[in-house]
Amino acid sequence: MEIQLFDEVADAVASLLPGELGQVRCRTHRYGIKLWFDTATPGREHYEAQVLGPSAIDEAEVLALEVGFHAEHADQARNEAVLSRLLADEPNWRAALGDEAQAGSFLGRRDDWRRLSEVWPDPDLSDPAIGLEIAARLTDYVTALEPARRAPA
């Protein structure tokens, strides 16, 4: 049985993340991975890499890959507060994430959710190195953003 791309990402990211963050939990499917810590089920704030259709991204002709952080609370104000807290810490994470990291509305059907992520237009998902590239970039997001997420309010 051939390992799926996002199962490969899950294996790699689990080995890349520092243990002091807690137990890494992942949920994979054919078109993505959701990553969080410790709890059995994912929270409304988590890290994600997911394939998007070209209608979500102007620069994509066939598909796009989004990599980063999502706030998916039912309450839009809570999502805004999460994003504002991360943006207040931008000087600390921007050096690690670069200009590719963009904060804003969720890419897709939910305009009340928020994200801090980047998009890769038309990546070659058959490239043997892409799984490790995705895992490394998810690791960048986790290690850059978790200090602000875990800091006392």
C-alpha cells in the first residue's frame, strides 16, 4: 500500500517538532492534514496544510496548497481576537515565516474563520520532496506561533 502524501507529512512533522510542545496529534486525509497538541480531538485553533481548488487562489491554475494556522471558532469575534493576538506578536514570528505568511479571512466557504498562512500556487504534489517541504513549513508555523498562542493573555 502506497503511503499518502499527508500521512508522510504527519510522520515527518512529528519528528521535527520539539517535544516540549506536547503530544503532536494529526488527522490526515487525501487532501490535507490538521495538526494540534495533546487533546484527542482537534481544537478550533490548529495548524493545517490543505489542497485548495483554483477558484480560491487567483494565482493557481490547477490547485493550490495552503500551509499555516487556522482559527475556526463559531464566533467570528473570537477568531478575530485570536488573530489579533498573533498579529501583536508579529515582530517575533515574521523573521521565521517571512512575507509569505498572510493574515486574514479563511480561504474558502467560511468568511467568519481566520487564518495566518501562506499559499503555494500549483505545487507539484508528485515531487518526492514535497512531503518533507510541507512538514518543514508546518513546523516553522508551529514553532513561530505557539509562543504567542501559549503566552498568558
